Amino acid sequence: MSLAVEYKQLIAEVPPKVIHTEEENRLYIEKIEDLNARWNDLSQAERDLYDTLCVLVEDFEKKSYQIRAASPIEVIRELMAANGLRQKDLVGIFETASVASEVLKGKRDLTTDHIRRLGKRFNVSPAVFLQ
């Protein structure tokens, strides 16, 4: 079966359109999850439908859900948790354990050196630590 014919059959089952409701969003997410679970066995037409549905869901969610930007301290705490680190593990980034404590409690601001070292330590852009 040609890619065009298969894709036409797929969109007949799940017609891609701009999402306007939570229900439509949920239905598309369910289809995305179904396709994702079978990813290695998908045809090119199914992968194309997957990509299309992802774009539509992303567009709806950007318009519908306002996400507050994380503070630099929240970013540090999340990275620490993701990497199984404790405050004492950041002494190489901050001058002392007390400086690390003060920064994490919000009593002291991050310096440009802290930001540079945090970016290098966690292999992320230093920009994530700017407010």
C-alpha cells in the first residue's frame, strides 16, 4: 500500500484538526500514546500521523496551559533531585557548604561564577539559572 493511501486511511480514522477542547486533546493524546507504544513497528504513514498529532497537541497546550517559569533555586533543586545529589555535593560549585545553604534558602543570590559552574556541572545552558 502506498504511503499516501495508508495516510488517507489513518486520517479517516483520526482526522487531524486544530484542537479546541480538553476532550479532543485527550483523544489525540490517547492516539499518540497508542502509536508510541508500537513505535518500532509503525509504518511511515503512522509516524507521520504521530508527528501531526503531536504538533496539534503541543499547539493546544501552549495556548491552554500557562506554565510559570521555574526560579533558579527551583531549577537547582530539581537538578539535584534528578541526579541524586544533596546540598553538600554542591560544595565544588559554591565556595563553602554555608554558601550553598544560603543560596538554596534564597538568602544569597547566585553569582556569575556559580551560574557558570552550575551549567557545567549539570551540562545545561547557564541561562536556566537566570531569572
